[in-house]
Amino acid sequence: MSPGVREAWLVSYLDWLSKERRYSVHTVRNYEHAFRDFYQWLDDSKMVEKPFDELTRREMRDYVVEAQRRFDRRTLHLHVSGLRSFFRYWVTRKRMLRNPLTGIPLPRLVKRLPKFLTEKQMEALLLGPQRLLENESIDDFTSWRDRLVMELLYGAGLRVSELCALTYSDIEFASGSARIMGKGGKERICPLGEVCMAVLGRWQNQFSKNSAPRDRVVTGSKGQPLGPREVQLMLKRYLALADLPSDITPHKIRHSYATHLLNAGADLRLVQELLGHASLSTTQIYTHVSVARLKEVHRQAHPRA
């Protein structure tokens, strides 16, 4: 397969991920990096002209073995997952006869529990914008905007991409909820909670530059939409202020949201719906977090632990 045709196949696939599957810009970019790496391996291995479905099982195993030297196991799994999806896409469109990655084994992943903040840590983080406002380190607009960002991340468990895409037409003010379009075009209803709705009301009435139905909720001082990177940098400022680990990301705030719900007795399937997970197995990792927390409490409190 010539480099030009190979590139056209990749562009078509990435376009499908973005427009039909509605994957985030971040995910699509990561998949593209995976393919660039795979294509480079094909070139280095003198297989630049070979059709994808003529790649042998041994050749694909060689790729996996070689990639293990350069990537950790989790990154390797993500790369191979993207490649499998790519090949499956073209098999279903009758451009390939077989998926060359079918049945290729991968090194086992070590299950890592998601990192999250405790409720006390989360409270300290949420107080950050008010603290800086009282110290006159930021203005009213920034304080209320940043507070709204964190209330939406924690109060509704939004992904950062969902937060940045949120418009006023997505908010149902009467019910105090938001209609969110998540990964894969999966729609869900997220309750926002009384505190978040109060902050949102104050923001809309006093600080929002534009609040027509199609306008973004979270914006900069000139009304421009905020991007995920700006949200991440903003969060780091408040993590430092609260003396919390700097590697906490907006997605780990979402982990905190799920963990606190389960710790308080929420039903696992309800949490699955709130998070917008397609599979219950994705949500079940948070039960391990809860059990780990219970064991720690037992170890510290029980005389025979």
C-alpha cells in the first residue's frame, strides 16, 4: 500500500472517529500518534507497500514486541486498541478481508486504582477561588468563573471536554440538570446540585458575557470559550493553593465524584449512568477504590485489625 493511500485511509478513519463517534480531540490526536508510530515501524521494516490484511501474525507480534521497548503497557494497549479499531473499520467497509491484529496477545495490564481526592481535600480545593478573591489576587469574574468550573467538574462529574462544550441550551434550569452529549454520541442527564446551580445562576446573571441558548457557559473575560488546556492550568493554580498534588487533573476530579457517590451508598448502575459509561465494568473500578478505603478505615480503627 502506497504512503498516499495509507494516509488517505487514516484521514478517513480519524474523521469518522471525530464526527460520527464523537471522540474528543485529545483521543483522536492520541490515536493519530499511535498510527504514525505504526506507519514508521512499517517503513523501518521495509513493509511500506504491503497491504494491511496481508500482514502476518508473526509480523504483528514483532510489532507488539518492538513497541514494548518504547511504551509502557498501558500506552501499548491504547495503541493496539486504536489499530484494531482502524482495521475493523476497513473490514466492515469491504476494503480489507481480515483484521491482522485479531488474536495477537498483549502483555497483561497491572490494574491501577484511579487517583482521587478525599472529601476534605475536595472542599479545600473548591474554596480556592473565594480565598484568592478575598486576598484580591483575582477579580470577581475570574473567581466566579473558576468556582463554576470546579463545581461542574465535581458536582456533575463532567469530562473536561464536556465542560468546555457546555452551552446554555444544555442546562435545564427548572430541574437543575444538564443534558450532556458524551463519548460515542451517548447522551445522559447530569444533576448539577443546589450549590452548582446557585453558582451558575450568579455567574449567568452578573458575569457571563453572553447567555443565549447556543453560547458556551464557561468563557474567558472576552467571552471566548475556554479549552481543556486552560482548564487544566487553572486547576493547577488551586491545587497549589490547597497544597494538593500537582498531578491531579480534571479527570481525577471526575474520579473523586464517582468515588464519593459510591462511598455514600449510591447504586453502581446509577453511577454508571451519571458517568455515561457504556459498560458497567468501566464503572466497577470505583468499587475497588471504595473497598480499599473501607479496608484502610478498618485497619486504623479496629483493635484486631
